[in-house]
Amino acid sequence: MSRNSFISMAVIRRLPRYYRYLKEMHDSGIKTISSRELADCMELTASQVRQDFNCFGDFGQQGCGYDVESLTASITNILGLDEGYRVVIMGAGRLGRSLIENFGFSSRGYNLIAAFDSDPEKCGEYLGVPILHTDKISEFFASEPRADIGILAVPVDKARTGADYLSRCGVKAIWNITKAELPLAEANGILVENLHISDSLMTLSYRLTELENRLYGG
């Protein structure tokens, strides 16, 4: 599959939304979709949809739309969801446990293999994967292939330590869902994606304020 040498982050961040809508369509039995129909779902223009897909190659035929199954499979491949990336979670508190129990890693194409925590009281359980003490990292990976992605779900004051532990797991990328901001590229080459749920709420707050100002003046 050919792709442009440079793809903007805006396009990359739209890919999971494309995937989500297309997966829902595929599961509903929809066979084809036009760029206009997909644009309406995404609140984009049809031209923008076509430009986004052109970053990764040729999809669909003019006048015929996109084959939903084929396009879903292509975006699955682009996003790496067919790679079976191995995932570990650092932090088995409420947030970490909620992810283990509710996120549905396998249904999204990820292979969750273990969770680690420094609190002995949280260790020893099995929630579909073992909850192990951080002291057991070396022992665990002595008989297991290294993880690809580490999820950081520790208290904010433990974020740097948790990231160091994930580095010991051999991860190539960290999904940071703590309140701490980690550098986007660690010195050792680990990729970092920082997620701050509060940012989304504050964005919504801004939009609400703008709406009220337009409606009622401000």
C-alpha cells in the first residue's frame, strides 16, 4: 500500500473515526458508501475525505463509492490493528482495572498480556490477565516476548517512575492516561501519546460559552 511520505497529524487523528464509522457500517451489513455519505458522518466535506484517503493510496472508484469491507480492512491495516500488538498496563488502581475489565482490548486488535503495580495489595489477582508486582517485570519477560505498547495508569506523582518501568518492559510506545505530561519522544526512542480527558471537557466548555455568547450576547 503506497502512502505519502508526510501525513499531517490531523489526518492521522481522523483515521480512528473513519475506522469506527466504517466498522459500524460493515457490522450493519452496508456494502458501499460514497465519500459524501462518509463526509456527513464525519462532519467533513467529501473532498476532504477523498484527500485523506489519497494520503494512503487509491480507494474506491469514481461514481461507485467505496467498498465498506475493503476500506475497513485497509484502515485496519493502516492503523496497525491487525498487528496484534502486545500491551501491558502500569498501574492496577481504579483506572487500570477499569481498562482491563471494560476496554475490550482483544476486540480492538490488541493483545493485553499483563498489568503491573507497586502496591502488594493489588497484586496476585487475575482479571483475564495477571496483576503482578513491578518487581516481577524482569521475571515475567524472561519467558515472554516483550510488550509493544505500555499504558501508563498510575498516580500523577508516579508517572515518571511508571514510564521507567514500562521502558524495562521493552515497550516501543506509551499511552499516557495520567495527568502528567510526558515528552512526546523519549530519549530512548519510545513514542508517547498523552491523553488528558479534562482537555476534552474544557474544549466543550469553550464551545458552550461561545454558543451562549452568540445566543444571548456576552
